[in-house]
Amino acid sequence: MKTKPGLRIIKIGGNIIDNEQLLSEFLTDFSELKGHKILVHGGGKKASEIAEKLGLKPCFSNGRRITDEAMLDVAIMTYSGLLNKQIVAQLQQFGTNSIGFSGADGNLIQSEKRKNTEIDFGFVGDVIQVNNKLISALLVQNCIPVFSAITHDGKGQLLNTNADTIAAEIAISLSKEYEVELIYCFEKKGVLLDSEDEDSVIEVLDFEKYQILKNDQTLHSGMLPKLENCFKSLKNGVHTIVIGNQKTLKNKATATQIKL
């Protein structure tokens, strides 16, 4: 049986992006990773900051952003413009030949506007298709894709899409060709039993334990959609999933392993 090549898909959160030192450390470590890799970034905090400067009030429901037309413009400018190009420029500085994308570029990620929910999320997209052939072609050419959290519906409409979900859907799409390791990097050492205690990292989190911690509200807000994406990914062919901070790329000892 032919062994699949390895692929690491790494998503970084807004709290790392907002901190120049943490971001520089992360991008240095990312650049030093050998083999195939993909970077997906959020930037919600920066988008909220810019929105507030423009007199807009960010709105969320269960950790997911509600995106009206004005907020969509801010998200596009922030994610696919400012942050994406800053990250690509820094990676070039570190000798990593990367290319920044939204989902519309090359028809890489197509979504549909979220529907059939009690809450109107506005211009929020749920991924329906990933162009894994084009992504694979880029990887073969040693070009590192850097994805922002913007997709499109194939009908000319850009959509704001959860970056954790984008990372998960890309991972699932490429899992037939590659042995995929999905790594979520944010400001914490891992999934915490106590959000106030940085050292209360759950070393291994399986679905049964997740359900218990979700039901007693130990886990809540933005961690829930992240973990939902993790379990969906594992059920659909992704080999390994880790959640931790920017140091996780070099040392997974203090991070959280997600298992079924």
C-alpha cells in the first residue's frame, strides 16, 4: 500500500496575529517546518477593532460572527487585504514562498450563504466545495497557500467564513491524497478545564469527554465551533488534530490532542 505524503494544515487565531512578537515567532517556526504545509488565518479581533473605529458594533452568537453588509466589507478588507498580505510578506522575509488567497481566487473554496438557522448570520458562508486539485498543484510546486477567512458563492458574492471551518474543510478535502495533521494555534496552551488557569490543559480530549464538558458548560463560546470542526475532520479522514499555542509547532507536549 502506497504511503501518503504528510501535510500540515495550521490555523492561527487573531490573538496571535495581533501580537507582533508572537506572530513573528510563529511565522519563523512555520517557515522552518519541512514538507507540505498550508496556513489558514483568522483575524476577528482586528476586524472588530477596525469596525469599531468606523462606528460599527461587532455582533456574535455562540462564538460565531454575525456579518451584515457593512461588516462584510470590513472583513474582506481586514482578512484578505491587510492581514493576509502582511503575513505573506513576512513569510517571504523568512524564505517561505507563499501565496495569499481568498476562497474566490482560483475558485479554491466555494460556500453557500448560511440558511435554516434561528439566527440570521447575514453574509456568512458555509463551505460546500474545496478545489483540492489546485491546492495540490500549488503544494507540488512548493508554493505555500495562505488562506484568509473569505470565501465566495460562485455567483459573485463574497462571504465571511469561520477560519477554523476553512482549515477543517481543506484538511478533509486533502485527506485522500495526504496524511493530514491539522493544528489549531491560538493564545492558550490547549483546551483548558479552567479558562482562568493556563496550566489546566486537557492532554487528550475525545468526543465523549467533549460532550460532558459541553453539557456542564466547562467548554463554551468560540471553543465549541472549533471542537465541532475537529471531530468532523477526524470522522472524515484527517489523521491527527492538535490544539495549542504558537509553540505547538515545535513542541506538542503541552497541547491538546483531539481523538474520536
